[in-house]
Amino acid sequence: MTQDSNTPRILHNLGLATWFGGALFGQVALNPTVARISDKKERGRVLNESWGRFNALNAAAIAAAVLAWRFGGLKADAELRAPGLMRVKDLLLGGAVFNGVMSGVLGARIASEGPEGYTPVESGTEPAPETPEAAAKAQRWIRFFGTGALVCLAATIAVTTKIEASHPKPLGLLSRLLSD
């Protein structure tokens, strides 16, 4: 890896950090804390607006992480350092994207079930008795996909660390001759 490859690495790592940190904050702090708001419809509105604002930034973070990995030379570098881990990271990153997109789609579904996002809920992952059935079903699924995204992202970060700590594998004699 050359020095001019620092920009993709920085973009990739910032993307992963933003994506993971935001998802973790939402799952651990925001989703359960809205239960303290007395009006169940207001809970839904606060959740929908908060996640909507974050998802605008999160889309850029996901794009930065994925595009820098794929097109910024990081994947090629990982193949030289740890080809097995590179394939694992591809799977984990794909899983995180899938789970994140599903969470976003489900969140939009929940928001659409109430006027201006005022969908009654108990918390970010628990429907209220008066939650419309489609929104309640989406909330039950969002817990699964939100957790899936966090697990995939945490594992992606761990694998990324292992790849970055690996030394490039020596090339064979023919490869060394042809690369000079």
C-alpha cells in the first residue's frame, strides 16, 4: 500500500465508525429512551425524525465505507495481506448493508403508518397496542435487522483491524519478476 492510498482508508474507516456508532447509539440509547415520552404518538414522531436525520448521513457513511473498500484499493491490498479475511470482510460488509437497508425500509414503513410520522409505539422496537398492524410487524422485524447490522459491523471492524495488522504475503518469483 502506498502513501497516496491514505484517503480511501480514512474514508472507509470514518464510514464504518459513523455507521456503527450511529446504529449502536440508536439501539442502545435512542430506541429504549423514547419510552419516557408520555404520548405514544410523539414517541413515534421523535423516532422517525431522529432516524430519518441520521439515515441521511448514514447513507453517505455506508457509501464511503463500501466504495472505498471496493474501489479505493483497500480490497486489493487486503487480498495481498489476508485473502481469506478479505472474503470474510466482503460477506460481513454485504450483510451489514443488507441489514441496514432493511432497517431503513422498515423504519420508513413504520413512519408511513401515522400522519406525519406520528405512529404510536411503546419504544423504538416495541409496538404499542394501538400501533397499526403493519407498523407493529415492521417494528418486530427492525429489532432483528438492527441487531444483525450491529453484529455484522462489529465483526467487519474486527476483521478490518486484523487485515490492516497483517503483512503483505511475499509474491512468487514469477510475480516479483513481472512486477518490477
